[in-house]
Amino acid sequence: MDWDKLRVFHAVAEAGSFTHAGDVLNLSQSAVSRQISALEEALQVPLFHRHARGLILTEQGESLNRTVREVFAKLAMTEALLTESKEKPAGRLKVTTTMGFGASWLAPRLHAFLEQYPDVTMQLLLDDTDLDLAMREADVAIRMHAPKQPDLVQRHLLSMEWHVCASPEYLKQRGTPSRAEDLDDHRIILFGNYRPPVEDVNWLAEVGRRPGPVHRAVLEVNSLHGMMMAVRSGLGIAAVPDYMAAGNDGLVRVLPDIRAPKVDVYFVYPEELRNSKRVAVFRDFLLARLAERQH
């Protein structure tokens, strides 16, 4: 099987159309189509079902794509390790974490890291679902839970806490809750049920509830940053991670003694990158910055 044709096949399988794959590969739609037809002819099996809305992999195509994905993932891993300098960290580092942590805490601190290691470049992938590290969708991940895959190296970074916050304007208008049960009389902002970034993200919906039907949420939004902006506007009360609340001096913490679930945060990477200098220095940078946060 020809490598160029397999590369084109993989791009088409991931993109779902000749046109989109052509955009990725900088090839014309007809050139992509010819490569796929030639590969199907060489293998003497159909790899795609063609229909008006795009392409769907056949059973044989699915089987080939699984193998091709693994091969290209291993090649990318090998390339990263071969190009890394033995003397100092160098090359690109792909980091993934949740939208909230990545945008609010991590992104503002990357300037210091990249200044310290000028031969490293970074791609930051913010996603509230777990990207597949084994398939090289990212090199390292900062996750709000322990990894489920057994072949990943993990390092505990911190235990995150929740702060229940409101704006001074809201509290002036609606009063300040003094106990958990008082929340039934307040407007609560919750996370929408679309890819929750953290388990028990909506614990405030149930805490201290009085008996009887109470619909607490005045607003549901699928973004912790969006929740924070709504709180700052005076809309209501929300539970947000401590790393977000710390940077918002205009907010008031309420019910500080309330019992909230803790979130353990982990630094995770594949076993193959255990000896990578880029990964090691980034891990140490995070640990140092998080230690500063706790003092």
C-alpha cells in the first residue's frame, strides 16, 4: 500500500468528504478522488459508501482507518521524540484541558513558560471532553479526573474547590443567604447538560434543598466562563472553581462553609513521552505555579 494514498485516505476518512480532505491536503477534489479510487482498485475492496451528503466508511474502510490512525499516531510520536533536543526542551507541545481551566487559569500563564523555554512552541486544545492521548490527539492533558486508560502516566496537580459567588448588586437586591436552605429563595445559575467539564458540576442544584418541587436554575449555560459573566452581571448565584473566583475581585463569596465536592486535577501523558524534556519542564512549571497559588 502506497503511503501517499494512505495519507489521503486517512484525511478523507477523518473529514468525511473529498472536498474537505482536499482543503486539508492542499489538493483538488478530483486529485483526492483519483487517489481513493486507485487505492480501492489496488485493494479490490470499496472503502467508502458515496451518497449525496458525503462519505461513510465501509466495514473494510473502518478496519483500514483504525490501522492507519495507529500508524500515523506512532509516527507522530516517534518524530516528536527524534526531533527533541537532548540538551534542552525544543519542538511543539500539544496540550489539552477543559475550556474553563484552559482559558481562565492556564492561558494567562503560558507567556512565562514560553519565555523560559524559547525553543518550545505550544498548541492549546480546549475541550470539555477527553481527547485521545494514545492516538496523539494531544501530547499531554490536564484533566479534572483520574485517567481511565491504564497506559497513561498521571501526576496529581491539585485538589480544586468550589466558591459560591454573587455580585454585590445581586446581594443588595435579593439579600445574602446565610444557610444552604436559603438558596431555594435565590436565582441560581447552573451548567447546561452539554459536555459537563467536571463531575458534579451542578452540585449547587441539590444542596440544602427543602422538600417539595423547586426549580432552581434561572439560567443554564454550557460554559464556566459564561456562568461567571452572568454572576458578575447581577443575574444570580453560582458555584465556580476557586481558580476562576480568585481573579474576580468584584464578586462576593457566600456560604463559605458549605460542603462541596472536591475535584482532583491530574497531569496526564502517554508512557512513550515519559522521557520527553518538553513534557517534564511543562509539568514542573505547572507544579511551581500551582504551589504559588496555594500560598
